[in-house]
Amino acid sequence: MKILVINCGSSSLKYQVLDMANETLLAKGVVDRIGLDGSYLKHEKVNVDDKYVLEIPIADHTAAIEGVLAALQDPVYGVLKNMDEIAAVGHRVVHAGEKYSKSVVIDDAVLAALEECIDLAPLHNPPNLMGIAACRALMPTVPMIAVFDTAFHQTMPPESYTYAIPYEYYTKYGIRRYGFHGTSHKYVSERAAYMLGVNIEDLKIITCHLGNGASVSAIKRGKCIDTSMGFTPLAGLAMGTRSGDIDPAIISFIAAKEGLNAEEVVSILNKKSGMLGVSGISSDFRDIEEAIAEGNARAELALNVFVHNVRFYIGAYIAEMNGLDALVFTAGVGENDVNTRDLICNDLGNLGIKLDLIKNKVRGKEAVISRDDSKVAILLIPTNEELVIARDTYMLAKEL
Ligand code: ADP
């Protein structure tokens, strides 16, 4: 059974085809700059060195999917004889509000429910829905499955997800903590249990998804009980360009001082803050560390703020779970940034967290990086959100 996984953003679309008989990746690619000048499709067939790159105008998401389907059936670079080989399509959908705690087969009722969630994720859900509509138009008989970023976090107890604001804002508008990166937190926590050879039911795990967007989750007995992102992905840790948690009164203060409205300030908190805002240099941790090596004090401050934030959540979640068995690092920074992992774990011995500085010198592959005498296992686990989407899609499609 072959599954097509689609992750559709406003101007880009990433895809993968997996053979679920042995969970192998057959091909992957990206369509970028959809609807803009210079749009292109880059397609890679696994085990073939050269890439298939098409630089053609791609007006909209339907044209993008058409390009993907053509690439997948290309005589040289393709992996399918015809589209009938695709048993189902799995779509990443960012926000399902409180409507879904698991992946679902998409039908008209699901689409209507997701339309209702647009308010909650105005930047993310519309392109996700456009991707679904384009696929349904081009593959009307193929089942479509939605896999949600928010679903894994739906197990949080009310005291974790409730904001201490007038309760009717929750009941009227759904304002609460939702959390994001759910497929990643789920995947790496399950993988951690597998690597440790322990049933996930017996583990307390903190997963640190540290990429351009970053979040930390507390996972007790396989269920998320808290996570650092909130009503939107702006909350929690300082990130590449996002502020993370700040005193909410700062918004009206900046608005008054700078002559902006609340929306404009929030846009600054999303796009011009975090590592970029504090360092004044870049949102990319590689640039930040290069600047630190050259003696740039603000770059060092930015990294220290980030490290402080991650440690803050680790401490909080150890308290919430009354202990910790495994600490997991994943995503761009978590998988590749030896120095930042070192700083995060530094001097946490009293909490049972002892990083092995030699074992920590590893990038992008599964590894146990804690010392043998560390009570808490520290693990590096590359995330694989597409595989989770493909698995859920496969499981649901099999039942149809
Ligand atoms: P997202 O999916 O949220 O866009 P990723 O998980 O791909 O982000 O992470 C991208 C970020 O990872 C980059 O912006 C960069 O800061 C960081 N990163 C990638 N490789 C390295 C590295 N070798 N050292 C330090 N940071 C890295």
C-alpha cells in the first residue's frame, strides 16, 4: 500500500510517498513559491542522486498537486506507474481545535468542522484546506485522511490548558492552550520508549522539539499532560523569530509607544522577535553561534535566553510529573546543535540529568547521549512527522 503525504503551506507544499509494506520512503519533494514569481518543483527519488527540478509557473495549489502527480509518474524519476497505486493521501492539518483528538478520514462533515477552526489558525488552516481540496479534485476516488498537529495534546488536563481569564472566553471563543508539533512529540516519545526497551506506560518523558518553531512537552504514560505552545504557536519558548511567553501587558505598552495596533505588535512578536529580535543578526542558530564565536554579546544573550527558556520548562515539567525518565531532543536545533544541547543539560545533575559530552558530539541520528550514571536517559531522536502521518493514513485507509 503506497501513501502520499501532503504538508501544504500558503506558498509551499512538501510531499512524500511511502510504501507501507515496509515503511520505506520512495520519493519526496517540495513545490515552492506557489502563486509567486520563480515557482519550482524539486522532486527526489530515493537512491537516485540527481534531482528532478522543474522551474515553471505554478499558479495555485491545484497546479502544484498536478505537478507532484506528474513527477511521481515520470518515466525516469517517478515511483508510480499510475495514480491507482496511491491507496490514500494523508494531509497535515495544523489546527483541529477541540474537535479531534485523533486522525480522521476526511468527509464533508470533517471539512466543515475544519472550516470552523480557521479562526483559530488563520495562517495555517486555509492552505491545509486548499491542499485537501486540490487533492480531492484531482483524485476524487482516493481516501483522504487528516492528521492534526493539535491532536496529541488533547489529553492535557484542564489545569494545563485553561488560561486564567474570564471563563466565558473559553466557552464562547475556544481560548485555551492547544499545543502544536503534536505528531513530532508523539513520534519521538514512542521512539524513546522503543529505544529504551520500556513500555511507554511506565515512562515520564520530556520531549524538546527545537527547530525554527520550538516547543517542549511533558508526556506521562504515553499521554501529553502539558506543552509549552498555547492558543497559538507563538507561546512558550523564544524561537527563531517568535517571542514565546511575555507579559501580555507589553502588547498594549508597545502599541501605545510605537503607534501600532495590537495586531501589528503581535506580528512583530511572531516575525521579528526571538533569536532574531534579541541578537539583531539572524533567526538561525548557526548564524547566532558564528556571531558568538566572533564575540557578539547580543548573539550570546539570545542563545542564553533560549537555553534559559528550555531549562525553565524542563524544571516545570519534572515538577508536574514528579520525576523524569527520559529527556528527548529533536528537530533542527535539537538534532544538530551539540553546543545548545550541552548548555541546556549543563548542571542539572541534581535532577538526575547528566549529559555525556563525548556521546553528545553526534548529529542527526538516533543516539543515547547521557552518561551511564545519569538517572534520566537523554536521547537524540530525529523526528519524522511524515511517517506518523503515513502510519495514521494507512491504518485508517485499511479499515475503509
Ligand atoms: P522548522 O521545521 O521549524 O522550520 P527545523 O526543525 O528544520 O525547523 O529547524 C531549522 C533550524 O535548525 C534552523 O533555523 C537552524 O536554526 C537550526 N539548525 C539546523 N542545523 C543546525 C546546526 N548544524 N547547528 C545549529 N542549528 C542548526
